[in-house]
Amino acid sequence: MTTRLRTILLLTPAAAWLLAMLVLPLVVVVVFSFGERAAAGGYSAALTLENFANLGARWAAFKNTLMLAPAGTVLCLLIAYPLAYYLAVKADPKWRTLLLILVIVPFWTSILIRSYAWIYLLGGQGIPKLISTLGLGNPRLINTPFAVLIGIVYGYLPLMVFPIYVSLERLDKRLLEASADLGSPPWRSFLQVTLPLSMPGVATGCMLVFILLMGEFLIPAMLGGGKVFFVGNALVDLFLQSRNWPYGAAVAVALVVIMLVTVTAYMRFTRRWAGGRDDVSLM
Amino acid sequence: MGAESLTGADKSSIAELRGATKRFGAVVAARDINLSINRGEFLSFLGPSGCGKTTALRMLAGFEAPTEGDIYLDGQRVNDIPAHQRPVNMVFQHYALFPHLTVAENISYGLRQRRPKPPAAEIEAAVNRALETVRLPGFGPRRIWEMSGGQQQRVALARAIINEPKLLLLDEPMAALDKKLRHDMQIELQTLQRKLGITFILVTHDQEEALSMSDRICIMRDGGIVQIGSPRDLYDRPKNRYVADFVGKSNFFEGRVTSVAGDTADLQGAAGISFIGHAGAGIAVGQRAIASLRPEQISLSRGDGGVPVTVVNRIFLGEHTEYLVQNPDLGQFLILASRQAEAGEGNLEPGETGSVSWRDGAALILNND
Ligand SMILES: Nc1ncnc2c1ncn2[C@@H]1O[C@H](COP(=O)(O)OP(=O)(O)O)[C@@H](O)[C@H]1O
Ligand SMILES: [Mg+2]
């Protein structure tokens, strides 16, 4: 068997999988985006740019997504890093597994149920009541971007913690001894050794959380009260409620394009940051 | 500073361990270590794996605080001074090079930790000098994983010596190198030490390495020091069987001490075979002891004037031939015959018989521990 033939045979399953799961649906979406809404809803073949011209009508959803997804990612990172650092470096190995399980436990319950808990906590009977009882003002939390942000951070934190934990856990402790040996105090060793070497984990975590957040719709729907909706909510609305598939497809295509651009830019940036190293895996 | 420390203008010790003991729970990794390290010397810790060599080194570096006892550096007690403030550098067992930094960045790491930070031009010049010293000129921009094992070892060395430490600690630096490279590196390291005049402390379990490189060797066992001395001292005057066995090859014959006169003892071995030689410390008449005979001190001939033996095996080593011979009373032992000594006799083949003899005084009568 020639190498060439073998290569083709070996690649076929993966290529078929990619085609069926990724390319075909995308092609369908792109084709739909140039079509028209059928009278009874759904898709009717056409070739028009009208759907794209109308994207501005959903500007609020794009704006919310593009602000809250990065903000949520950064907030997740800021909370997850110290937590992961504690788990991987400081925590007593005896308790480590238990603590790690505690980080995952929320995943055992549906995000839907957990969001209900937050609706209560952020609603009139929850934290705001506590604050007003203490005489510290009368804040409104539920149905604000802030509430959505809290929900996002809460929901996605473990996805950020784990990759960072893994990269910190793998870090060779002797490198820190070498750093100390060469005259660096502990805090500077952290900045010069630990932090750079945990960057692959940070990059992976950010990518994971950011990409998933861009498509999020459940948390904004529940904690944003229809006021803070994401592109994901617009899609639910367009495909399931108003059944304007072509317009929904156009919104989806726009989201994919935005994601491609940001993720590519991000990868460029992290790669340059890592000095062109191949071993800094981003995913 | 190199010349001065070599001529011995300053003989005072650069570092000292006083009664240093380190416990890890129930394990005593280092046991009451008393050692004074001379300025500019090349000292080795030699002993089998797990005998506490690394622990002793780590106490000097500041990575382990002694459970009991004190550590002194240049006259100052440093028990409570953290590693990053000690004027000591270490070449780690597996180098511990920073994978995210280039070769040059690794080497300059120590200088960049100084406050105030030296000017960039100065750092660059020092890095280039260090690269020259370890014979890696122009390798500065390389990545660590682009370097071979031997090259990484040189980078680790350069990273340490650039700081001009008072004490350079090397933890089995050659363990990961192949034999040829190891030998080259040993010579280089020794040359480097002479040139820089920095005090080197080498940890190794390889006796040849310790013997060929060190001014003094510290033989260790179960966390404690058994004997300290120059390679020649240890070879010629081992304190006990353990040292004689660890430093060079030796044959051991059990027996009873029949007489001690001055520093010479006579030991009656199996079948009344007598071994006369230097008596080790504490050897007394009547006690059981061992005679240590180096393979090269035994001569083998075809005649039957001495102790009869049968040749069991023969290994050609170039300039020397090593024989494994058997005597019904003494058991099996090794003989190292030089080519010259054998010239007249002709080689004995395995299975042939001959006889062995040794000079009076060639043996060492030692305690069997
Ligand atoms: N951090 C540690 N915790 C527990 N035991 C240790 C530790 N470091 C060393 N030891 C033990 O101390 C003894 C000496 O170890 P070490 O100094 O590394 O020996 P060497 O370098 O001669 O091989 C060994 O029995 C080892 O298991
Ligand atoms: Mg060791």
C-alpha cells in the first residue's frame, strides 16, 4: 500500500466526522442566511443580503455578548487563578482531592436549578434585602447585567480552575528552588517562573470559557429577565419563537465570524507572548 | 581571587557544618555531620544512594533547615538565612533549567535578581563570558529543549558560576551523561574549578569520579560521615571495610589478629594463611578482623611457591589483566596483573592452576564494618 493511500484511508474517518458534524451544519446555516422566511415560518430559498442588512436590529444582543463574555472571562480568571494556585501549591495534599471535588460538585446539578437559586439570592428577598436591612442602600440586582455576570462567573468558574490547576500541578517544584538558589525571593519567583509556566493553562481556560460564553443563553435568560439578552437568546427567539430561520441564520453567521476573528487574534497574541513556542498548547 | 585561594593565603574555612542533623519524621537523613570546608577546595560527598548526600548539600544551599546543629558560611551562622540570600549556587541533579527562557536568559537569571540590577550591557557581557567558559559560545539565543543533555549540563554550570558564588554545589551533575561525555566533563569541571578558584562541593555515588576530581572526599553512610580524607589517604588508609570497599576495589579475608606491633598487625586467616600489614584504628590482639588486599598487590605465577589457586575467569583490560581466582580456603578473589609483570610468565588460562603471593605489609588489617 502506498503511503499516500494509507494516509488518505487513515484520515477518512476524521474527515468524515468533521464534514458531518461541523462543515455540513455550517453550510446549511450559511445557505439559510441568504434565504427568506417562508410565509408560515422556516426557510424559503432565495439569494438576498437583506438578513445581514438587518443585523443592526439585534445590536443590543451583540453588544451585551461582546461586553459580558470578555468581562466574564476576565473575572473568572481573576477568581480562578488564586483558587487553582491554592489547590495545586498550598493545599495539604491530604485535602486536595476533596477540595477538587468541591469545585466540581455544582456541576452535578443542572445549571437551570442553580440559576433559580441565584434568582432567589439576587431577588427582592435575598442579598438586596440583607443590604437594605443593614441600611446600606436599596440596590436592585436581579435582571441587571451585574446579575448576569455573577451567574456567568459562578457557572463557568470550574472550567477556568481546572486547566490552570493542571498546569500549576505539573510545574516542576525544583524550578522554584533553582530560582531561589539564584537569588530570587518567593514573590518574584512566582512572577518569573510560576506565572509564565502556568500560561498554557490560563490560555486554555480563557479560550474555553470565552467560546462557551459567546454562545450562552440560559443564564442571561434567567438572571437578565429579558433585559440583558445575549446573541444566544436572539437565536432562540428567532429559531423557536418567530421562526425566522434565515434571519436567525444570518445572526448565527455573524456570531461565528466575530468568534473566528477574536479567537484568531487571541491565539496570535498568546503565541507571540509565548515566544513562538510549540509546546504552549492553547486548547 | 583564584590565585590567592589556591596558594592557600587564606586557609580559614569557607563553610562549616557543626553537628548538623536532619530528620524527616522518623528518617534521619543526615546524622551529626561535622565538616569544615576549606576555601578553594574541591570536596566530594561519596556514598551509596540514600545515604544523605543531597540532604547535606541542601542544608548548605538553604533548602533544608537542620533539625539540630548549625551551618556556617564564611564565618556567619546561616541557619535562618533563606536560600535566596545565601552566596551559594547549586547545579541541580536534573539541571532544573527554566524551560520558558532561552539559554542566555537562564544564565543571566542570577544577575537579574540582584538589586540594584546590573546594566543590560554588563549582564550581556557576563553571559557571553560564561558561555565561553563552558564552551558554548553563540548558544545564547537557543531554547533549552534544543540543547543536548551535555549542553544542558553546561548551561546549568554557566548559570551557577556567573554569580561567582562562594560555594558551588553540584548534585550528581554527571549522572545523566553517557560515559565518554562524563569523563570529558569531569576533566573540564576540574579545570574550571582550578581556574575560577571557587570552592566546589560535588555529590556523587561514583567512586572513580570522586577519586579523580576531588582534593578531599567525605565518605558517607546512613546519613553520617565515615571518613574524610584525600583520595590517596582513603585508598591507602581506609578506616574500615566500608571505606576500603567503596574506594577502589579490594579483596577481604576474615581472620583473627594474632599480634600487633606498633602500627603493624598480623592476621591469621583461613588455613593459617597469614596477612601482615598496617593496622587500622582500634585493632587489638585476639579480635576478629579482616585483611584488605588490593587486586594489584597480589601477584600470580605459574610456580607453586605461594598459596595455590585455580584461575576461574580472566578479563583483558588493555594495560592490565584482571583474574578471578579460587582457593579452597580463601574463596574467590581478584588479581590485577600488569602486562609488564606477566611478560615473562605467559598468561594463565581459566582452569589452569598457579600460586599467588603478596608482600609482607601489603595488607590492611581493618575492622569488619
Ligand atoms: N523531603 C524528604 N522527606 C522525607 N524523606 C527524605 C526527604 N529527603 C530525603 N529523605 C530521605 O533521607 C535519606 C537521604 O536522602 P538523600 O539526602 O536524598 O540521599 P542521597 O542524596 O545520598 O541519595 C533517604 O532515606 C531519603 O529517603
Ligand atoms: Mg541525591
